[in-house]
Amino acid sequence: MLIKYLYIVLVVFFILSPFIFILYRSFTYRTYWGIEFVGLKFYSEIPSAYWRALVNSLIVGLLVSLIDFTIAFPAAFILARYEFKYKRILTALLVAPMFTPDVVAGVGLATIYIRYYKLYGSFVGTLLGLASTSYPMMLLPLFASLRTLDPIYEDVARTLGAKPYQVVTRVVLPLIGPGIFSGFVLTFVWCLNNYLLPLFITGGAIDLLAVKLYSDIRWWGLLGRVAAEASILQIFTFIVVLLYLKSIGERYKGGFAL
Amino acid sequence: MEKLLKTSYILLIIPTIVYLVLFWLIPLVNIILMSFTRGESFILGQPEYVGPQNYIVVVRDYASTIRNTIIFPLSAAVLDFILGYPLAYLLVRRKVLFRNILRASLIFPYFGDIYVSYGLWNMFLPGGPFDLFFNITGLSYRQVLYTPYAVILGFSIFTLPFMVLYTASSLSEIDPAMEEAAYTLGASPLRAFYQVILPLSAPGAVAGFIACFGWNLGGFLIPLLLGGVEASDVMTVKIVYLTLQLHNYGLAATLATVLMLMTIVSTYLTFKITRVAG
């Protein structure tokens, strides 16, 4: 019993120690004589460009989640409802972008953006690029919740004379609401924290929070201000994830949590 | 009529496929094409094809990079297995308090290697919590930070959730009666574990192992920050350096192709094993 909890506490501490230590760093300053508590001093030192990037990131995150939903919903619906040839291969291909390393996706997208699409450094290009590796995170919860939803509801709506789009908007979407929410949270948080893909495709034209944080960590990593910046983003992520886990039932997570 | 309707519904998937082709498949194909060209020539629109020259350079000069790219994630996956398997077992079989917080902390590292690498880096620097450890053992922090050990530690924290996730899903499918039957038949807990639970949960554990490996192949900031000069010799870091600093896109694309192949193989194996499992 005791060993069990000791073990769990140890492993959780192992996972969380970097996160906790950044938080601790953002409130303290180490001098030659010891450790000094500085309160919110480092937080007040955060430049205004950081807050602008935060707003940018929130907007980009929301828009990318919307694009992800548009891309993923028809696919999830058809994969969950119909059987057809090559369905297995198609499913694997649709989920594969999630497993593509960001570096590879970044180099590839930068290349075609510069050579063919002329989207390099543009807002639309950034959104579509971010969506390309994140939409499986929307697809999986949607697919999981659609598969567990009994098709009888759709049949009933259809017999009662609903048009196909009415079946979707009035019956299917409300019934899989938690699955949609689940997908939005996952893609949104993922976008907020992705620095590698924007590094390749924005060309520095759009300030995103994670990219700014990445360059701050690289060049000013020892400053307390950077620890404060990182803390804000990670606390935000943690709260969103915690609320998400508390509010969503098991079957809507699409294999994304225990 | 019914059949026609069904076909027309299935056609709704086409926009998604078009998007997938435009923003995922074409970039990957272009990377492969670019790996046969010199420097920036492909990206600027006048590709100079040089044959397999880039691949020869990779085999000649980047052998250590490829070796590290395989060894670091592999060691991290082993560490994850040792730490994650018991945790998954406890989560599935025993009642645990604060389950939600536990789950949230498990899902947390998913969302970025920024915090894992930055936090660990700060912890290992002088003034961090490892000072005491370094004082007692007489080591210098430089003997841990900027070595492969730090990178492997970072990787294993980053991917521990995958291991727990896959193993737990496989463990939860085992009927507890199996375990009880082993006990009733007189098996010691250790024997019951080795001969009943471990073989039955093996597919999940193996899938978790490969998933950990695959995700860490793409890790960038962890080797960059924790690996210093020598231990950051992995493919992602080299690709970023080659593209953003040296503009040698041909060589970078070659490395990216190799990295992609490694990811495809590991992802394929994960899928294959999880399908066998359930």
C-alpha cells in the first residue's frame, strides 16, 4: 500500500519535476548568498511583444482547430458509418500525419510553399500547415464518439423526414458534442505549444507564442523572465488539460487518455 | 438507389483526401525529390540533380548522427518500460486516489518538449535541485548535462505517457480472473506475473515501446538544450541546422528522408502490433 503510493508519487514527480522547477524558477532569484523570493517581479518584466504573440497564438489555435474540424468531420463520419474497399489503408494514411516528425513536415511544407503554393510566411499558409499535422487529433476523438453513437438516431431522423444536412446539424453534432470539444481542446493545446513547424513556415512574419518562447529559451534561457513566460504557457496548458479530463467521459477521448 | 446514395456519401471524404495530398503527401514526395539535388537549387526552382551523392555524404559523414538518433530513443524506451509498466499496472488493477490529477500529469508531456527540456536544463545547471546530488557524489554537473544521459532522461520523461497508455489499454483487457486462477493454482505473485500477466500484456507493452521510440525520433529541443555540442548530434537538430543556417536543403532533405523512413517503419510496427492485440 505504502510502496504503491510511494511509487506513484515518485513517477509523477519524475514526470512533473521539470514543469514544477520552471514554476519555482519564475518566482525566485539565485544570488551568491542564497535564494531570494522575488514574487511577481519576473512576470512584470515580460515584454509587451510576448502578450501580442499570446493573442496571435490564441487566434491561430482557434482557427486551426476550426480547420481541423472541417477536414476531420466528414472523414470521421464516413469511416465510422460505411464500409468500403481500402478503408484500412485510408484510415492509416489519414492518421499518419500525426506521426510525421515536425522537422520533416516543416522542411516539406517550406519547400512546397516557396516553390509552388506561394504561401510562405502568409497567415493562411501557417494555418493550413499547422492543421496538416494536427487534424488526426481531431479525427480520432470524433471517430471514437461517432462509432459508439447508435446509427438508429440518424435513421429515426431520416424517417421523420429530415434532410441529410439536418440529420448532421440537429442530431449527430449535438450528440457527439463532447467528442468535438475533446478534439478542439487537443488540437488547440497542441497548436499553442508547437514551435518547430511555425519556425519553418512562418518565415518570421507571424509572431507565435511558442516560437518566441523557443528563441527566448535559446538565447536568454537563464533569465527569470523566460521562466515566467514558460510558466504562463504551461499553467494555461495544464488547466485546460485538467478541465478537459474532468469534464469529458471516457468514450469521447479517442484513445488520448487512460 | 440505396447503393448510389451510399456511394455519394462516401464521396464526401474527397475534400479531406485532397487536403491530405496537398499538405502532407506532396511535401513528403518533394522532400524525396529534393534529396537528389544540390543545395538550395530545388527550392529556388532550378533543380540540379546530382544522383545519390547526398546519400553517400550522409553515410560517410553522418553515421554517428544516425547511430545516436537510434540509440537515444531506444534507451529512453527501455527506461520508459521499466518505469511505466508498473504504473500502468497500478492504474488498471488498483484503486488510486487523485486519479484525475495523475492522468493530467500523464497527458501533460504530450503537448510539447519545450518544458521538459527547459525545465531539465535548469535543474541540472548549478543552483538547481541536483546540486546536493552532485555534492554528495562528487560529480560535476558537466558530467551529466550535455551528455547522452541527460538527453535520454529528457526523452524518457517526454514519452513516459505513451508507454503507460499503451500498456494500460492492453492490461485492462486481461480478465482479472486469469490472475486469480494463477494464484488459486498455487503460483507465487512473481510467477503469476511472469507467466500470466506479462505474456498477455506483451503486445501493448511492445507497441508502447515502439511508440516511445517513434515519438522521440522527432524530438528536437530536448537534444538541443540537454545535449550541448556533442550529444545534440541527432538528425532533427542537424536538419534544422542544415536548413535554417546553412541553407543546404539537398542534404537536409536526404536526412529527412532517412528520418521519415525510420518513423514509417516504427509507426507501421506499432499499428501492426496493436491490431494483433485487439
